[in-house]
Amino acid sequence: MSFSASLKNEPSRVVAITEENTKALLLPVDYVSKWIKQYPNLNSLFFMQYNMRYSELLDTINSLLFSKLDKRLFDYLVNKSKMTESKKIKITHKQIANELGTAREVISRILKKLEKENIVKQLSDGIEIL
């Protein structure tokens, strides 16, 4: 979205929060159009990223339409665990609710259910996948 916005010379509508120290490459908007013509690999990168994000969007829509929230929550936790390479995920119920588009109370209720099923363990500073 940010890349596309730069081509239209519009502000990006993307908001991102990093969970770890992150390095970001910022491209000057004035040069992006010129560079994608001058450097075909940059243009290829743009379309590869676009394709990946579009596929993720379709997967998300499919999940929203056809998966129950408890499955979506567990899949979300598994993905977070893989990204952080840890079974313990430092996150609040509110953060999860915001990312999954639901209420904190709903997340708390489902996590309690998953904990009773010995699938997760709630910690004072996050959640552990068992």
C-alpha cells in the first residue's frame, strides 16, 4: 500500500507497529516512479510483494467467512509463536482483540476455554502455547 501510494503521490493508509527492533528502508517518493522504470528488479519486488499481500488478504477473508473465532485465535497465536520463535507470546488480550477485530472480553473468554482444554496457558505477561 505504501509503495502504491507513493506512485500516486498520496499518503499511505498503512499503520504498522514493530514488536522488535526493526530496520526500515525508506524510499524518497520523488524517485520511486523513476526507479521502477530504471531498475526492473525493484518493479519485480513491488509485484512480488503485491502478490504476497493479496494472497494474505484472500486467506484472511476466507478465515473470517469460514473459521470459528476460537480456531482463528489459535492460528493467530501459532503464527505469532513462529514469528517470535517462542512458545511464550508477550501480548495482551486487548492487542489480540484489536488485531482480530473483536472485543477483549470475547478473546478472554475463548482463551479461558483454550486454557481449560490445555491448549494454552495464560501468563501474567502473555500467553504460552502448550
